[in-house]
Amino acid sequence: MPDKCKNIRHMPVCRKDGKYAGWPANSGMWAWDNELLCGITLADHQEREQGHTYDQATARQKFVRSLDGGETWSLEDAREHGITAEAKDHALGPKSMEPVECPGGFDFTRPGFAMTFRRMNDSDGSSHFYVTTDRGHRWQGPYCFHPQGYPGILARTDYLIEGPNSMLAMLTVSKSNNREGRVGCFRTRDGARSWNHVAWIGPEPEDYAIMPATVRVSAARLVCVVRRTGWLAGYVSDDNGTRWRPLADPIADTGKGNPPALVRLSDERLCLAYAVRETAPETHSRICVRFSHDDGESWGGEIVLRDNDGANWDIGYPRMVQRPDGTLVLLYYYNHAFAEKPSFRYIAATLFDPPQAGFRR
């Protein structure tokens, strides 16, 4: 049996009656010491028999920000901060701006730097990105992202900074049938002006491989976990992204499917967070983590953080960071479908301490 996480606390981050709040995994989460920022979507709640219970025409991108390591949060409007282009679940209509070519020259190592990618759809559309140098108070862009030969870029945000002008981004790309998707990695060496395809992370699947989460564990070694149809797949590169080989799957069953959140801890372990979306009537979906002591070659047993307060399948899409004091801050969307009618979706946070580094499965 795995050890347990300590000091687990759950709290609402963005919860509004009549609203659907979701999908932290889509836009990104950043930390500057105890200042945390995460992108989310907010829309009107709309009851449906199947699918997500929201009105897509009302969907807008927002940010939630914490100045105290995730203890309290405030809501910010993304458009007011410069997220001004139409995108999936950012229905700006005539208020939208068109993406332009990026001039490049951004210094990715500036203390307040962050980048966020946005996609137009989930099959064959384009993507664009924004850059901030002041911790997300003002975003520059939108900038086109169109590496030559890859028209369908279904980007969420997953990147590793390599130097002042060099970055490696792991992004979902359309398959040969123009459906989602497979994962490729792309590199810029000129501060985001141009991007080149470096490698595929895994072969083109029959179903889909999307929404990677990647960490660096050494100067040349990268570990990536990818969302598959009902499970999570692991990959590793030992040459800084040029070639990738599969690892043992970290999670064999995520139910209806959910993306990973992956963090390398200050003690060099990996922490993987995910949701298991149960679909059978009256079953409980859950929020879980696993830990790896060997850079993703193997994983400890599942540690359930949250499963007893009645969420249905429509949860998850986590993002996670570690505070300077070691506490992990996990954001995801959630609902209490068995306790409330209608069951509004909201952004929640779970704060917890990892097990002691010495435990083994």
C-alpha cells in the first residue's frame, strides 16, 4: 500500500451559481514563489443530458490568482489583461483580434515571464500564443503559431525553457486524418519568432494521444506523460527531446479519460496528478496522485486525495505547482452532482504535503 499525503485541504477557487467553471489544464499554471496564476474557462451553466453542461457561446477565458500560495484566490478577466483573440471557449466575436506574426526576441528567463498557448478547435484548427513579462498582468500577442507543414495545431500549454531565447514546447497536432491527435515537440531558438518540429512523442495512434505534461529531470533527460483514451502513457527522452522512448504506463485506467499534471519536486521525485472519471450511475469519480522515485521508470500506488463528496465524471483537468515550503497546490474543476441540482461545475484547489521521500511502494 502506498503511503499517504499529509495535511490535505480542499477549497473552492472560483464557484458561482449559474456558472460553469472548468479546465485549468488547457491554459497553463505558473508560480513565482507564492504568487500563483492559472488560466480557466467560465461560462453560463446549461443543462444537457450528455457532455459538458455549459453554453459555449458564453464561454470566456479567465485567470485565478493567489498571492499567498493558494490559500486565497481572486478572479481576473483574461481579455482585460490582453487575451484578445477568438479561441476554443473564448467566444469574443466582433471584439476579437487576429493573431499576428511574432517579432521574436523574447527573453524566456526574465523573472516575470510566462507563455500561454490557445487553440481554435480540437481537430484541425490553428493555435496562437501570448507572452507576459510581468506575471500575467499584461499579455503580449496574440501571435501566430504555424510551424511549416503542420496546419492542425491543437495546443494547450506545455513548455520547457532552455535559455534566454530557446524553448521546447510539447503540443498536440492533428493526425493524418485531420482529427486529434498526436504529440510533437517544437523548438524555438530566436525568442518565439520561429518554431521547428523536433520529434514526435510516440507513434500516430488509432485513437488519440493529446495533452502532454513534461518535466526536465537532468540536463538532457525529459519525462512526458500523455493523455490517451482512458489511460495515461509515459515517455522519456535522453537527448533533450530529439528521440523519445515509451515508459511503463503510469495509469492504466482513467475512466472516461483525463489529462495529467506533472511536477518535479524539490526532493527530485516526480508527482503525477490526475482524475479518474467514473461514468457508471452513482459511482464516485476521484482526484489522485502517484509518485516516482526513478524519473518515471516506475510509479508508486495510487493515493486518493478526493473521492467522497459526490462528483460525477465531469471533473479534473488538473494543473499543479509546488510552493517554496514544499506544499503542493493542485487546481482542477469539480462538481457535487449527487448533492446539488443543478450541479454547477467550479474550480477547486487541493493543498497537500507529499509523503516522506523515503517511502517505497
